[in-house]
Amino acid sequence: MSPSKAPIIPKEVSNYLQQSHDRIFENNKKWAAEQKAKHPEFFEKLARGQSPEYLWIGCSDSRIPAEAVTGTEPGEMFIHRNIANLVCNTDLNVMSVVNYAVRHLEVKHIVVCGHYGCGGVKAAMTPKDMGILNPWLRNIRDVYRLHELELDEFSIDEDKRYDRLVELNVIEQARNIIKTAAVQQSYAKKGFPIVHAWVFGFTDGLLKDLNIDFEGELEKIKKIFDLGAYE
């Protein structure tokens, strides 16, 4: 059997790929020069370490750059992103991020930020085998199961049901953060972090605070998930 040959890429495609690659480095040089011109000690300050006030857990969607929509600067926000902004206790990635942000960086706020029009949430609403995505989407489907009665009230208006599931998913992921030992112990000892649930809207570019009652949620959760005494 002859070895497979590499595909022949048309020259215009190859040129485009190179240009799109080069553009990133051109933009980087421009950004670095601008930062240094405005703040001569900018990079020296960054090199000394980080002490962000916020941990942002958002969706991987390319249209929502956390720093841009919040007006924050490098060093002000510790960021983790995944499909549909999930916080699963079996996901060592997000659990490690939460633990590090709370115990070592001592963030004051943790934000779970979803967005309307989320493809992950939409996929979870679709009764279809999604292959390797099934275990991940099951977490969102479980949110639907928990709030089935409320969501079924929007059976006539699919868009409203979709938007509401986005909100409920964000709230549920915020609850998952409140269930962690790191958050409970830090809040008991220091009075922070506070957990927030936000949603970003593409139609107006605004963040919506779902105004979860952090202390109320913490008290309800501690009936079963009280981990604050173990340190």
C-alpha cells in the first residue's frame, strides 16, 4: 500500500492562512508598543505576578472576550472557558482553576457567565446523539430535567425556553461552585469570594446580572454540601 499523500492546498488558500497567521503577530507587536507607550512599566508589572479580583468562568464561544466586554486589563481577571460554561465536579480542569483562584490568588468574585444563543445549550435541547459530546451535554440536560416544569411553560415559544435554559444553566453552575470546599472555607474565614451568575447578550452587548442570592444559596447548599468545617 502506497503512503497517503499530503493534500495539495491551492496557493490562494495557503496565502490566506499565512496572512491570517502573520496578522496575529503584527497585532501583538502593535499592542505591545501601545501598552509600553501608555505605561512604561506595564510589562515589568505583569512579570512580577498576578492578583486578580475576579475569576471568570465563561463559554468558549469566540464572540465573548471577557476582558473586552468587562473593560478589565491584563492581570485583573483569571479566566477559564469551556463549552457552555459548565462547572462539573468531575472535571479536574475547572476544579483546579477554582481551587487555585480561591486558595492561592484569593479572588474576591467568581463569575459564571453564559450567553444567549449558546450552541452548547441548543445542542443539549436537541434529542439527538451527539457522539463524544453526549457526556458533556448531559450536564445541561440534567439542568433541563431539574427545571422541566418551568421550561415546559415556554413550549409554545421555543426561543424563550432556549433563553431561560441558558439562564438556568448559569445559575446551576454557580451553585456547583458554591458547593466546593475551597469557596465555603474561604468565605467562612475571609468573607469572600462572592459567586455571581451573569448572561451576555449579543443583540445589545450587555451583561445581565441574574442576581443570585449568594448567602441564601450557600445556606441551602450547606444542608447537604457543608464542607466549610474541613480544612
